[in-house]
Amino acid sequence: MSAFYTAHHATEAIPATMQASDHHVAVLGASPKPARYANQAIRLLLEHGYRVTPIHPRFREIEGLTVANTLDQVPRPVDTLTLYVGPERLEPQIPALVALAPGRVIFNPGTESRVFQQALDAAGIPWFEACTLVLLKTRQF
């Protein structure tokens, strides 16, 4: 385990043999603004060959991808859900986020939510406190 992130229930949620093109990543809090970390993550995920679904209630397209405006619109299955919204926006969505049943959840810096993490534990969904950009750049995603 690397020193720059912590994991909880860090089992092999994502098979090590899974190809990037088979790995579906949903980005909650996606942004069309290139300076935002969520947008940088989308671009880097695409560069690495991952299938990406941006999630945002208002936008239709980000980086050429169709945006899911609600969690119900996110194609299943979701292998990784990476978070770019704070706890105040996450917590009202906890039932729908757990129902999404992602293979794992990444809490990027500033998104940590003890309440959501406890709900993920109860559902048996692994979660990590990490930076998606660092994980991708260091080939640990």
C-alpha cells in the first residue's frame, strides 16, 4: 500500500487482469473546466483508455462524453466511482450511490465523508482515500 493513500476493505475489488477499456469509471462532480481536478481526471482516464461516464446535474457533454445528469442514468456496471464533490453534496445521495454498487469508491482529497464511508462498509463496497490523478500517474489505479 502506498503512503499517499489509505484503503478500507482493500480487497481485489477490480480484477488485476482487467484491461482499461473494460474498466468503467464514473466521475461524480465532473466539470467542463480544464483547470478543475475532475476534468483533469476525466482527460487522464481517457488517455489511459478507461471508459468514463461524467456525472453532473446540469451539463450535457464534458470532454466529448455524454454526461449522466442523475445516478439513474449511469450505465452499469460501474467498476470505480471517483468523487469530486464534498460531503455536503454526497450525503443526500448516499442511498443512490450505494445502489449504484460500484466495485470501489475513491474519495479524492476534500470529499471524505464518514457517513458515506460507513454506508459503503455496511454494503461491503471497498473505498479508498486517494487522489485519482496520482493513482493514474503512478500506475496504481
